[in-house]
Amino acid sequence: MLTKDTLESFKKKSDFIKYLNDNQAENLLFKSALDKYAYYQELLPLQAELVELQRWVQKKNKRIAILFEGRDASGKGGTIKRFTEHLNPRAMRIVALNKPSDIERNQWYFNRYIKELPNSGEIVFFDRSWYNRAVVEPVMGFCDKKQYDRFIIQVPEFENMIYESGTTIIKFWFSVSKEEQRRRFEKRLNNPLKKWKFSPVDEKGQELWDVFTNYKNKMFSRTHNSFNPWVVIKSNDKKRARLESIKYVLSLFDYDNKGNNYKSILPDPNIVQRYYRNTIQLDK
């Protein structure tokens, strides 16, 4: 048992960590504390690297758009929070658009996303993006076949124009298993602070799992290419998914002072994979 006297006997942090390690079998809270400590020991240096990346983006007038896609409760929002929580808010934005207005419904589909693209020296994080039309909208009946077909033809050209303009697009798909999604839904419903996250679309997520899978696979086959590839993040372990997706982004750029805070910025290939037809996904 951890007593006041025991706590007062620790001379430095390493003494406390050793105590938790030596006694974790007797108390599950000790193991949880150690896991969280290890997570933050890795996360904070990576976030410091993100600060260096952002400074370089500002200095070199780069434009970066990072798209976070995936099924509901796959860990997109939590990952975006870890990406952004220490960045300069004047040089980054989080874009999470509501459903289109009556005016927007009668515009070209990509119109409302174009004005959200990054300006020079800016990183923009899309919490869902134009790819709503590739999966969620057809599954839920929010668009018709003609609108879907037009989108799936136009999106590679749309992204190619963005790429040729000098904007880097990074496309993440967070892959979560059906069982893990169900567990997270139940956890949300039992948490009064997170009930708001559970929507009618979430409710249909389990019921329409196979339909989602079909549209997801069609999206990959039609929109994955060499200049804007899809990157699949296995996200059953949310903390690992956050760390490895940050590493992936950092690994793409040769920014100033790279590696000063975190030496080996290489994502784990068991967690992060560029899409290919035989990629093992959790949400198959």
C-alpha cells in the first residue's frame, strides 16, 4: 500500500517509478499510472517536434492540409487534439464543418472546402473532409448515386490541382475494429460528459458496418495515388495511434532542428501503413 511515509521516502522521480514497477502486480492503478507516464514521456517530445515543424512551415511559407477520416469513434478527434494542443493557434486551424446550408447544397460540392484550405505558412487539420461524400453520405442516404459518381470522378483531379499548387495533403484513415467501436460507443453512452458525441449516424455505424466497408474500399481504390496516398492507422490502441500518426507527419518533412527533441522519428509499420490492396485493416 502506498502510504504517506512511503511517498516521503522517495528522493527523486526515478525512486517513485521503481516503486510502481516493483509493486504493479498488487495494484492495477500502478500499472495504469506507469502506462500513462510512458505515453507522455513519448508524446511530449513529439509535440515539441511539431512546434519545430510549424515554425519551419511559417518560415518557408509551406501549406499543409491533414485529413482525418475513419469510422465513428476511431480516434480522429483525440489525435487532432494531441497534434494541435501546443501549436501556435495563429498558424494552424481545425476544420470540422457542419452539414451544408441550403446555399452550399446548390454549389459545387468542393466549394465550401476550398475556402478552408491552408494559407501560406499554415497547417490545417480537417476533422472529416470532402471524403464525407465517399463513405458517410452514400451509406446514410445523404447524397444520391449521381452526386456520388460525380464526386468519385472529380476528387482525384481536385486533389491533383491542390498538389500542383504547392499544398501538401496528408490523408489518414483511422481503422478500428467493430468490437472496439462498440465498446467505445458503450463507454460514451455511460459517460455524461461524452454522451453528446453519440449521434444518429453513430447509432447506425454498427448496423451498417458492411456497407461502410464496401464504400471505404471503393474510396481507396479510386482515390489512392502516388502524390496523395491514403495512410491507414490501426487505432484500436488510441494512444499508439496518436503517437505513430504524429511520427508519420514529422517523417515527411526536412524541417529545421529535426530530431533535437525526439531522435528516431520513424513510424511503426505495424501501426502505420500506406494503403495497398492487401493492407490488413481492422475495420474490414
